[in-house]
Amino acid sequence: MSKYNVLLPKTAFSMKANLREKEPLIQKKWKKADIYEQILLNNSGKKPFVLHDGPPYANGHIHIGHALNKILKDIIVKYKNISGFAAPFVPGWDCHGLPIEYQLFKELNITKSDISQIDFRKKAAEFAKKFLKIQLSEFMRLGIFADWKKPYLTINKNYEAGILETFAALVEKGFVYRGAKPVYWCCSCETALAEAEVEYHDIPSPSITVLFKSEDLENTYAAVWTTTPWTLPANAALAFNKDFLYSVIEMDIKGYQTRILVLDAKKEEIRDKVHAKDFRIISQNKGSRFAGMKFRHPFLNQPAVGICADFVESGEGTGIVHIAPGHGEDDYRAGLKYNLPVISPVDERGLFTKEAGEFRGQFVFDANEKIINIMREKGALLESEEITHSYPHCWRCKKPVIFRATPQWFISVDKDNLRGKLLEEIKRVEWTPPEGENRISAMVENRPDWCISRQRYWGVPIPVFYCANCGEHLLDAKIIRKLGALVRAEGSDILLKENLPVDMICRKCGGKKFSLENDILDVWFDSGASHHILEERAGHRFPADLYLEGSDQHRGWFQSSLILSCATKGPAPYKNVVTHGFVVDGAGRKMSKSQGNVITPQEIIDKSGADILRIWTASQNYAGDLRLSNEILKSCTDYYRKIRNTFRFMLGNLHGWSIKNETPKAQMTALDLYILARMEAVKKEVTANYENYHISEAFHCLFDFINLDLSSFYLDIIKDRLYTLGAYWPDRRSSQSALWELLKNLTLLFAPVISHTCEEVLQTAKEEIDGTLPESVFLMEIPEEKFFIPENKAGQWIRLLKIRESVLKAIEDARANGKIGNALEAGASITGDRENTLSYFSESALKEIFLISQLGEAAGKEILAEREENGVLVKIYRAEGTKCGRCWRITQNNSDGICERCAKAEADTAASAAANEPVPNTSDILEK
Ligand SMILES: [Zn+2]
Ligand SMILES: [Zn+2]
Ligand SMILES: [Zn+2]
């Protein structure tokens, strides 16, 4: 080709991405230009859109889940900022709490008793700050735009003051109370835990059926099922379902005639379990009959009373439930109703106290075996086996937790019908995916009051005081507000000091000396109060437009935020909630160190670059779990390469073109107008998907456009125009003008995902094509819709592309048979076109679109391939004439080895270069 003056693409935008080295340089430029502030400045006055960041714990390096979450947020915020909104993004960190405390104690290799609270808090603050700095730079390396200079931290003085103000508002409205209810308790961390702090794992447990002798029915034993034998010393009652039918059956167990009371539906099951031959029904009654009856404890000298409870189910067990109000939520509620004693003879380490008599000093789980043995000796054990079931574990130390009743602080969810309000608000929020709504509703419907006190060091002290004289507690919103002002100036450590400059008087004894509550606030209270940020930060508003977190936050942050917002302000703190699944390996298994299948964001960045990780994030459907493996990453690299090469093609072929060469819309060729109209349709779909947070649909829609419409169709066709027409010829200029539109639109549409690459594209375009472009792609807006084709023309194009498919297939057949080499050696006859589609296009345009040299009658020619489909009959023959050495088309008028058109193009390009101005021409490609 070099012999001729062919116009080959030229650009500094390299084929090789080299993201590893390039991305940090681009990020440096963003940082230097203060890109985040520039964007907000640029968008000031536009409609606000606030995505409120859920704060991760500052206790380690970021993992792939963090990267996924922040990239999804970044894609949405960036999209909003280039589509007519002002979208600030303030990142947050959760700096208090058990996750940090647990890890720091492990690192220091000491326990709570080895260090004072104040000393520990200093170390914990340093620890949190160290990791938030690490995470901050790791998030920046992902290309996330945010207010990195001023993140919100739950240990900031202002933030802590906000926590106290929220607490004061709750106190004022009467939501806070002290109670001795059973709560989740970790015996290893020695603290109460909230719902959100336990996770479920399968473990083996004893499953036993115990006999409680009836004191009302002759020689009869109630069969009671339990999987926690250690709670039997705390038994207070047996619960029946009032509507179920129960039977007393008599059977022979090991030679003894024994009468057993059991759910009627379970009588055969019991018979089989004890290997009895058969049974005889003595009597039958509804569960309500047993309310008030007395039973004897199987090994202690204490009574168990019969009660009725709706939570008694017929699925598992015997239909008779052992009730220990000190060790279970349902049990506790039933206990309240029947005025049962709350027995919880277990200390903070999980050891039985002296109230448990002979079990004193034993760890509860270890006591199971002893209790089973005692009952076996007493003949009170009907049967026992081991089962594996899902059991709550501590989220930090991963040990099984227990229910334990101790005095704790609670937020009532039923005061003033708060629960009803929460459910109302949930309905008003838009949940994506929609299943989220039922999930959180069910949780809120059934949740107990929120236990907010923790027996730990690292958090905001609960601002409650005890009278030194009489022990009465002082819970006063006015005092808490005063303390809030103090904390705003000094930080929450001030609360731990004695002689606070706040007047306190005991309402009971008039005493003036007080000591602070030892407990701290649940860390979920800290983050749940974060919506006060929405009122304090510039450009923000309450409620936020969007919360976006992992789907586990229905139980965590979405709920704690909802409760605190609805209780203190009324509305939910968010209008939309989007949740994503978890990252699993290529086979769908959980990632874990022990499995060796963990992939970290750092590894991906070091190997491929942040834009590849961003493509992975955008290409996956985040509604469910997201698979990640090296193979999947390889496919992301393939996506990337295709996108990069397309941008490179566009930039390269815009060489020698500038804005002043732009072809007015009215003078563009039909093919160019068609592809631009296609682009507008794609843009509509992509932006609608971005709007609805359907990011993977947006990405794939864009990618398909690049891959199918551009790469396999449009760009393939216009290569001939771009390379071989005269530099200034209208058809070439028309296509270049189309490339410019495509480039601008695609750069912006892809920018939220592959931000670094799109910035590189824009900077290259600024250098090579249009110096007036802004400093960053993120200071632009997605162009308005400009191109469209009327419906009837669109229909012609759809039919033409169908015919094109058939022509290309027929040519492929001819090539496969070895009849022709290049498609340009082919001619085609197309007949049977009933819709007359072809008549709307000029012959030269059709030849161009079909990538052939000749079109017309096949009569008298050797047919090389034939296809009848899509409503036409296509016949392929060898084009007659001579091959042009410059454009490879076969034409009749060839001289000196090149065709007439090429000769003219060569001359015009040379003349225009000499004259430095366009040479007018008539091209042979202009469509009708
Ligand atoms: Zn624990
Ligand atoms: Zn007092
Ligand atoms: Zn030619």
C-alpha cells in the first residue's frame, strides 16, 4: 500500500493500555486539579443528587467487597455528575466498635483488665486512623471521586456530638429504657450483641426429649424437646399451642407402661423413636386445656407451669416447648405475659453462677453433657441424639453466642407505634432489587427492642449517670444536649472524666454526686445516626436520594438508620435503597483464606489495572452474588481491549480532521446518519439503565453497540472511505464527523465505568483534534440527542441489514469453497426483494455496505454461492474487471493499476496538501 497515498489512522493513543503505570499518573492529575471540587463547582446550581456513603470499619485493607461497593457508588455518582445533576459524595468510616476493639486487643495481646479505658481508647483512635488512611489511598487507587479531604469519621468530635444529639432526641421522646431482657451475649467478647452482630453457622448440638411429670394428669409425662439442655436449670414453664390437638398415649417403653403427653401429630414419631411396638390413646385435648397445669422439673425441685403461646409450631419437636425467659426472646415475651420469673444463672464469661447450684462454675456448653447424664439417671430422658443446625455466632470472634438476661439499655420499637411507622416508611422507599422490601419488612415486623448498650471500651459512652447516694439513674435530654456541646469541643473522652461541668440532681434523693454509666453505645447506633451528616454538609439534603450497600445491611445499617431517623425525625433517611450481593469465586463458593480462592483488589490492580476491576464490577449483575475468577477477569480484559481498540480507531481516523471540517447534519451520508441515530437509541437505553441503577445492562448495551454496530458493521464499512477517498472529500468528512460524534458520546457514556481510559481518550482528543475541550471528561455532560431517522427509514435500514447478513453469508460460502479470496472480488445479484428495500439506496452505497465490487444481473455468470433467506435470493459471482492496487475494488476502468476513483483521490489529496485547502469533488458514494 505504501506506494499510494492512503490515509491511514494516526494517533498517540496506544494500542497497549499499560493501565498499571498510566492510571496513577491520571489520578495524580485529578488530584492536582482538585477534580472533585471542580466537578461540584461546575455543577453548582444543578439539581442535587445525594448518595450517602455507608461507613466501612477502619480495621484492615480493603477487600473485594469494599471495592465492589465503592465502584458501584462511584459509577452512579459520576453518571449523575455528567447528566445534569450536582452529586457530591462524602465518604465515611466507622471508627468505633467491637471490630476494631477486638482486633486491637488481639494485636496488643492483652485483655480488658490489663489496660485502662482511657489508655485503650488512645490506642484505638490511632489504630482506626492508621487504617482509614490506608483504605483512603486504596479507594483513591480505584479511581473513586469523593471528598477525600473531608471524609466523615464517627470519631470526629462533630460526629460524636451528633450521636449524643440523636440520643437526646430519643430520650426526649421516651424511646430509651433500661431493662433486663435476654439479649445475644458473646461469652468470649464478654458483651451484649445486637441482631446485626451475630451470624449463623451450622454446628452440632444435642437434640433431646425430656420428660416433665404432670401433677394434674395421672402418671403422665409431658415430652419436651430442646437443643439447649444447659438452659433447663432456668426453666419456668412449658408452652402449648392453644389450637393444636395433644394426646396422652400409653406405650411400653423398655418394659414399663408409660403415659406420654405429646402433640397428636407426633405420636407415631415418638413411638418409633423409643422403639415401642404400639400405643393406646388415653385422652385427647386442645392445647388450651393444659394452660395453668403444673409439671415437675426433670431434675430440680421447681415447678413448670403450662402456658399457651402462638410461636409453638408443629414442625420440629414435640409441640411442647421448654420456656426459659432468661435465655430466649420468645421465652421472655411469654414470661412477661404469664408473669414468669426471669432466671439467668450465667455470668459474663458463660459460667453458671451459684444460683445454678451443682453446675456452678461450669461453662454452659460444657454443662450440656452433665445435664443429659443426670436426666438419664433419673429416667427423665426419653431420647437423645445429635443434630446439625444453624446457630448464632459472634461476628467478631466467631464463637457460638448465648441468650443471657442482664440489665441493658434498649430503644423501644413499639413505643408510639414506631414499628408501624417504620413499616409505613419502608413502603415509601424504592428498593432495588425489589425483594429487599419484603426482607426488611419481615425483619422489622419481628425484631425485638434494640439493645444499645455494650460492655466494651471503644465507643461513645452512654450519657446516663447513676446517683452515688441511692443508685437512681439520671436520663435527661437537656443534660445530654449540654454534654453534646462539650463533646463537640472536646471529643467523647471528656465524658469519662469526673466532675463534668453540668449540674445534676437526683430526683429521688437530691444527691449531687453521680457516676457515668460504664457501658458504651452499640457501634450500629454510631453509623445509624449518620444522617445528621446530610444536614451538615454542603450540597447535601435529607432524606438522601440513595443508600447503596451489600444485602446484609437490611439487618444492619439500613435498619439502624431507619429506626433512628424515624424515631427522631419522622421520615426514612433514604428515598432509594440499592443492594448488591457478595463476591464469590468462579464456582460460586464463598471466598476464604482457607479455601485459597481469595482475589484482592490490589492483585487485580497490580496485574491489570483499576479499569479492568471497574469493568468487572459494571459487567456483573450485582443483584445476586458476583462471581470472580482469573478466567472472568480475562473476559473483562477482552471487553477492555475491544473498547480501547474502538476508541483508537476513532481517534486515529480523526487525524487531519478538526471541528471546522464538521459536516452539517443535512449533508451527512445516509450510512453515517443511520449509525448516529443508532447511537442515540443506544444512548437512550444506556442512560435509562444508569438512571435505574441497572449498571450491568448499561454496560452490556454499550459494549454490544461497540462490538456489533461499530466493529462488525459501521467501522468495517467506512474503512474504505477513510483510507482511500480524497482527504477532503465529503463522504470521508461525513464519516469523520460521525466518528467525532460517536467519540464524544461514547467517551462520556463509558466514563463512569472506565474512568481512566475515558480521561485518556479525552486528553488525546484535546491534543489531536479539539483544543477547546475541558480539562477533564468529568467536566462535560453527555451530549443531548441530536440525530434520529424517521420511522420509515429506520425500517428500511433494519431490512437492509437483514439482506446484508445474507449477502455476507453467501460470500463466506464462496470463500469457504475456495472460489474467491477477498470479499471485494465478489459481485452479487439480489432478487425477490418484495419490499423494494434496495431501491431506497444507491448502487454504490449498497456495494459499500455489502463490501462487494459489483451488484447486478447474474445471468451468464458462474454462480459461486447462493442463499435464499430473509426474503431475498442472493447469488454470488466473480466481479468482472481489474483489481485496484490501492482500494482493492474490482472495476472496469483501471489504468496504471489503480481505479479512476483512486487516481482522482491521489491527485486531490496531493493538490489540497499543496494548496493547504479543500479541493471540491464529487464522490461516487453519496446515497440517495
Ligand atoms: Zn465474640
Ligand atoms: Zn439519689
Ligand atoms: Zn481504487
